[in-house]
Amino acid sequence: MFAFFMSSGLFLGWSLGANDASNVFGTAVGSKMIHFRTAAIWCSIFVILGAVISGAGASHTLGKLGSVNAIAGAFIVAFAAAASVYLMTKARYPVSTSQAIVGAIIGWNLFTGSPTDYNSLTKIVTTWVVCPILSAVIAIAIYKVVVFFISKFKLGIFSQDILTRYGLLLVGAFGSYSLGANNIANVMGVFVPISPFSDISFYGWFTLSSAQQLFFIGAVAIAVGVFTYSKRVMATVGEGIFKLSPVAAFVVVSAHSVVLFLFASQGLQNLLIQLGLPPIPLVPVSSSQAVVGAVVGIGLLKGGRGIRWRTLGGIASSWAVSPIIAAILSFILLFFLQNVFEQEVYRPIKYELTPDAIEQIQTAKISLGGIEHLFGNEFADARRFHKLLSHQKMLVDQNHNFIMASTEFDKLEISAHRFDVINNQIITEKFLSPLMEMGGVVFNHKWQLEDALAARSVYWRQKENEKTHTASLGRRIDYICKVFRTEEN
Amino acid sequence: MDFRILKRKLEIGKRIDDFLDNVSESGLLFKLGVDSYLKGNVESFEKKLEDITQTENQGDSLRRSLEEQLYMQTLIPESRGDVLELLENMDTLLDRFKGAMWRFEIEYPAIPVEMHNDFKELVSCVVDSVEAMVRSARAFFKDIAAVSDHMHKVSYWEKQSDKVSTRLQRNIFRNNELQLSHKLQLRDFVIHVDQIADQAEDVADKLSIYVIKRSL
């Protein structure tokens, strides 16, 4: 069943491969500098590597925007995104899967009454605007360096030809890696929270997390898109829209790849944090818009003539139009799937001000001024509860989120007979034994389980500044919740 | 794509050099040939004629194989058309030198002694303009920024040869000892030689466009 529901994600991946691979290798193939087959092979390999190795960063941001928690819902979200990409492409609008998937997730949020994290949304939208501008700036810088290099070393026509070919191949590989790392979140991001896969360890050398396995499948779909459909698009890009010399193409692809990498690299983000600099948000951006930004950058450097301002207007309007169409489509399709086909498109989340939750909030020294009268009340829908909290002017945003997390009702019963179901690849012995000690205990909130486990075993405790450890703990907790969740939720 | 392309690149660069050597050489042979002709040294003239014919044949086959290689191996796809045109134009210059030599051999024009120096000067200017063109073409392949250093010399020598050619034609027609038919024959010779410089300038004009197209 999961395979069927994931098909919409694969469809989205395929269309991403068919369209966006042409941004990376289009000019090189169109101008006959690189054979299509060579380009397709390199592109596929590096998209897969990028997705599996560095795909987690951007998908985390999408996850924060809205955590799609039922498989049928994820199917619709990905399908709505893919369909709007298809429709917009037909209408000849410059479209991006990133924008479509964000719209589709917001559609799911609206349908299910989940709150949209405006912090993440602002971060994402700002990044979309920044992406082409940054790409233009980087293209200008790279262009200057390349021109200096060519004139300084007096490169002959044939040497330049060879260097450009290898250069195009290398930046193409880098571009494909960045594309995989940055955009796999669009394809598979919504399936991550509900992935049925468990971590696979390869003789202790390295571990493929469940998300990485999903990313691998998504990246293969992208690769199929590259092989089956991108040839035509590449020819159009190479000869039609951007008539670029191979050297200019090299500059454009380099700038595009750097930008996509910047918005996908967790390593770089950690480095910036360590240096005390503001980190770059990890957000899926549009590779087409990065390319257009770079081309415009070179155009501006050459005096600004011949820039098609209409194309730029199209990009700006697609920032608004694509997400709105995807959101509407997602909303309508979710309605149909839920009411006509009777599928569960989301797992409802309740909020309850239980005595435990109140104690937790008070321990964190957050004032409950104004909402005491709600003690013991249940809220079936996150948005209503969120709205209620918003009326409390005393609460700052962060406290707001803390209260939401503390009151999220999730009844978990650690019943002994469920221990057999646990996959011992995900919950290994050292993680399992503290859990088994708690047999029979009932929790009302997820954080109670986390606290109880952390109190019992050092393995379940969070460590400061260790993001991967925190992430893998989170995955284990989510898995345990899935196993021990009771019907009462 | 693999590393064979690197080897092909070295090969093709060398062959283009060889081809341009042929063009340059044909100019020198032409100059020496006309010198021998004016001195009345028939044997030496015929030897130069033979050499220039051979050089032209070599040039032709080199050009053909270069064209084939550029297209078959999709080298420099963005400038391929321009490079082919340049090679063909350079080959035309080579042909013209050979053609002029043959014309001497066929018609054996009687050139009055007082015009010998002007004739030599004309030939020298024409050969210099083609030589400057060959240097420009070499620079186009090796160091594109240096093309303009050589290209302005093509125009300079073309103008010089125009001046000499006008002077010569004036002298020919003001010479009362020559018959009209003889005058017309000599004038045709002068124009025929001068046109080689004009052609070199045309090639240079085209080359300047190729350079702009390749400018980054």
C-alpha cells in the first residue's frame, strides 16, 4: 500500500528529473559540448549521491512547515504538487517543484486544521526571493574570475574548449549533487515522517536511515526522468531560451550549483554556527530560478541590454501563483480522498491541558495567565488551540510552541505484548532495555515518554550540539510512539 | 567523453599550424618566384612554380582533413563554423598566389625594366599583408587577445599595396612606348596581384567578427 501511495512522489521525482536536469546539463548538451548519454549518466549518479548524503537538511525545513502524518495525505500532497507543476509547465509558466510542494503542504495544513509554522514559511519565501539574486551575484563573481583566468593564462581556442568541456562536466556533477541534496525534499520530504523503512546498517561501516532509503528511491525516480524525458528539454534550453557560449554556460551552471549547495549543506550551516555567523537556512529552492538569476547576472555585467524583463516578471508571479494553485488543488483532492474514497488523510492530533502538561509548562517558568480556565479542556484541532493561545498577548512565539508541544495529547501504553513487534534494527538492545523496564506504564504526552527514557538511560539523553544524535533519537521516539499508540488518540 | 579528446586537441592544433605554415610559405615562394622571373632566371622561376603547386596541394589536403576532424569529433562546437570559414579563406589566399604564378608562366608578360622595382614593391606589400593575416589567424587559435596586434598590419600593407598599384598603373598608361594591348595586359597583372592584399583584408575583417563572437 505504501508503494502505491508513494507513486505520486515518484511522479513528482520523474518530472523534476525531466525538467531540472536540463538546468544542469542543458547548455552543455544543447551546444554539443557533452553527449546526452554522458550527461545523463553523470547527472543520475550525482543526483542520487546528493540526495542520499545531503538530502536531510532541506527536508527538515519542509517537515517543520507541516508534518504530514498519514500516508494518503502525503500521496495527495505530492500529487497536488506534481499536477500543478504539470499544469503550470503546460501553461508555459516558469514553475518550481519547491514552490508547488510548499503550497501543497499548506493546503494540507488548511484542510486538517494544523497550524502553519509562519517562521518556516517566512524563511522559505525569503529564500525564494534571495535565491535568484544571490545566483546573479555569484555568477558575476565567477564570470570575472573566469575571464581573468582565460586572459591571464592566454588559453588557446582548443585548450579553452577542452577545459570548458571538463569544467562543464565537473560543475554539472556538482550541480546534480546540489540538485539532489536540495530538491529531494520536494519529492520525498512529505513521506519521511511516515516511512515504513527501518535503518539499515552495512556491517557497521555506515548506516542508511529510513529517510535516506526514501531519498534513494526518489533520486532513482529523478534519474529515470533524466534518462527518459530530459533530452528534449535539454535541447530547448541549450539552443532556445538561453543562447550562451560554453564558457558562459559554465559560469551559469557553477553559480546555480553553488546556490543550491548553499541552501542544502548542513556541514556549511554547522560551520557558520561555529564561527558565530548567521546560518544559511536549508530550504528547497528552484533550480530554474537560480539559472535565470545567473543569466541575468551576466546580462547585467554586460550592460543590462537584452535582458527579458518579462521572464523575470514571470518568475516573480510564479512565487505566488504556483503555491496557491498547489494549495487549492491539494485541499480539493484531500476533500475527495477523505469523503469519497474514505481514506485517512491525516491523523488527528488533540491538545489537552492535563495536570502533567500544566506542571511541565510551569516548570519551564512560562506564565499561564489567561488560559487557566481551560484546564482539563480538549481541543480537537491544532489551529483552534493555536488561535486561542495567540490571543494571550503575554506569550512570546517560542513559549507558544512550547505550550503546543507540552499539551499535544498522545496516549501511549507501554504494554508488554507489543515488545515483540519492535524492530530490533531500529531499537537496538541498549535502547530497548530501559523501555522494557517501563512495561505497563501509560503516558499522555510524548514528552513524558522522552523524559522517562532519558531518566533511565544515558543513551536516551540528548547531547548538546549533536544534531545527528538528536535526529536519530527523534526517529526512535517516533517509532516507539507508533508502536505503543493507543486507540484513544 | 574521455581523455582521447586531449590528444586530438594537440593533433588538430599542430595541423592548423602546419596549414598556416603552408599559406605563409606560398607567399614567400611567390615573392622569390617573381624575383626570378624579373631577373629572367627561368629555371629558378619554374622550380618555385613547382614548389608552390606542391604547397598548395598539401594545404588543400590539410584543410580537408581539418574540416573533417572538426565536424566528426565535434570540437569547438560554438566556433566551428567560423573556424572552417577562416581556414577556407586562408586557403583561397594560397590559391591566389599559385594562380598568379601560373599566370606569369602562361602569359610571360614583358615587364619594362623601369617598372621592376615597383613590381617588386607591390609583391612585397601583398606578401606582407598575407603574412600579417597568417599571424592574426595563428593568434586567433593561440592567444585571442593578440589578434588585434597583427590585424591592423593587414590593413596597413593592403593600403600600401593599393598605393603602389595605383602608381604602377599610372606609369603603365603614361608610357608612350607601350602598345595599348601590352598596357592592358600589364594592368591586369597589377590588379591581379593587388587583389590578393584586398582578399587578405576581407579575411581580416571577418576574423575581427569571429573574435568579437568569442569575446567573453
